[in-house]
Amino acid sequence: SRRARKACQASRAPPCCPGAGKAAAAMAGVTEEMAKLPGFRRAVPLKNNHRGATLENSDYLAIKENVQPVELDCLKRVFKWLDQKKDEKLCWQEISEALVKLGHKTPREQIELWIWEVDDDLDNMVGWEEFLTMYQRCISDPTGLEPRNLFLLVQFLMYDKDFTYRISVEQTLQILFVRHGRGELDDEIYQIFGDQQKGLDGQELKITFSQFLYRANERLTKLRWTKKEVTNVSKKGK
């Protein structure tokens, strides 16, 4: 799993120590074509690569990882807004400042964990490529097991185009439509906003990041338990 891969990376000796053998072994059996696949991480065993645990789903992920132009524009806007130091890297302080603005103050150690989950080069920061890959991983993951802490912050900010720190149904429509299509649009809106999407005055309700995060984590918990139950039933059947 990705988490196991990260644990292995964290426990490895520093770059100055012998370790080239592991990298060479990790790339064994990987063709040049496979290595050029979008998001492929060099020196990472294919079975642990973010494209999936098996080769069978590589075609599926290649399609799912296709980020639409609207999404890419939003991702660039959000990265630029978060990158207050303008060094093309996101550190824990920059993410912390954004969370404070959103009224969701978060401890440093928790933010550092968010970074660690997506920090492929282990420099304790998030570069643009890691930022984009993180988004690709999460939109391609049907299990809900991919780490989504930073993704959920980014997703909220993608909806919040003017950085007013609140979002309405109308603000989410464009991205939800290109990502899920018309058939799943209503359900996605419900998952974010619930039944009550307008106030007593008929105006659209706006939710905070904390409210968004609560509903998103509630949804993830249900998804993970559903997958776990299906897996257990499948094993019993065998």
C-alpha cells in the first residue's frame, strides 16, 4: 500500500548512504513505456506505485487520472494562493496559515503528517508535481483508502474561487460536473451539502471548511466500512 511504501521510505538510510541497489531492484521489470505513464514514481516498486496495487487496473487509472482543464486551472490557482513564499513549494506554515484563514486552526504535527502523506521526495514540503499527483491519486481511488487530508483542503479551495472561505452549491457545480457527469451530480451535491441547501430566505446556504470536512470524513468512513464488509464477505465465500 502507499502507506507501507511511505513507511519504507522514511526508514531508509539518508541519500548519502548506499541504497542504489534498492532503487535498481524496484525498477526491475519496468519497461520504458510504463515508466513514462502519468504519475509513475521512479524507484518505486510497481505494485506499490500510486497507479494501483495491480497491473490489471493500470488502464482504468490512466483514464481516471485524466485531469480536466477546468480542474487543472483550479489546482494551479489554489497552489499559487497557498504558496505565500512564492518558492513553488508548500511548507507546513503556509498550509497552517490557510487553515487559520478558513477558521480551522490545526496543530503543526497534524499538518506535517498531511505533507508526509504526499511528500514523494521526502523534503518535508509539497511541490507542484506532488500536489498534482496527490489530486490524481485521490480522484482515482474508489476505496477511500488513499490519504485525503491535504486533498480535502485543496478540494474545498478549488470550489472557493474567490477565497471567501465559504462555498455554496453553485460554486461547486462546474467542477462536480466535469468530474462526475450529470448522472452523479445530484448525489455529489447531497454528499457535500446534505438535504438543506437553502435558508429560510430562499438564498443558497454557504458552508465552512469545517462543515465540509465533517461531511467528507463521514462519507469516507462509510465508504471504507462498505469496502471492508464486501471484502470480508468475499473471503468467506471462498
